[in-house]
Amino acid sequence: MTQIKGTNREFLQILKALEAVKGLKGKSFALLVARNINALTEHLQPIEKESIPSVEFQKLSVKVQEKIEAEDSDAIEALEKEHAELIEERKQQLETVEKMLNMESEVKVNLISEDILPNDITADQTYGLLKLLK
């Protein structure tokens, strides 16, 4: 395993790139992709946990969505005023998540040798994995 440095946002992008190629064939490649998905998911778990909206906010979101679909802007405005504190809490929560994503960090990953890349991998897919290629 190799320790790589970057921001948590970069690690999230790498995780998304790995998710996009996990269906490609090749035993060695698949094994490294799975191990790296596991390592990055574990590393990013505190950020994911922090990003989950409260139950109260989720309920408010459903109400607001209903008003959006009904095109009732007055009701939306009333809900926003009535739940201003809850909305502010969510904004603060998202700011915390942003800070966490921008933090420099290190994670141990398994580098992927270029010679085990599947033949049908595209340049677009490879681009997202560049930090993991050796």
C-alpha cells in the first residue's frame, strides 16, 4: 500500500472514478479497484456522516418540494421564514462539509499498474484514476 496526499475532495473524485470503472473486467484490476473503493470509502465516511441532513430538515425539504411542484412561491417563502433556524443549521452543516472536503489529507491506497488496465478502459475513465496509476 502507498500513502497518497491530496484534499478530501480529490479523494472523493477518485472514489467516483473508481466506482465508474468497477464493472470493467480483469481480475487484478478489479481487486485493486475494490480495495481502493474500500479504503477511500472508509476514509471519507466522517464527511458523508456529517453531510446527512437532519430528519427535521428532510421533512421540510419534502414540504418545500411539494410547494415548488405546485408553484406556490408564497407558501415556500412562508415555510422558509417559519423554519429559518433549521435552514441556517443546514447551511452551517454544509459549510462544515465544504471545509472537510477542502482539508489536506492522506490515505493508503493500492497503486494500479498501467499494464493491468483493461483494454476497453477509456481516456475519460483513466483520467480520474491518474493519481492511482504507477
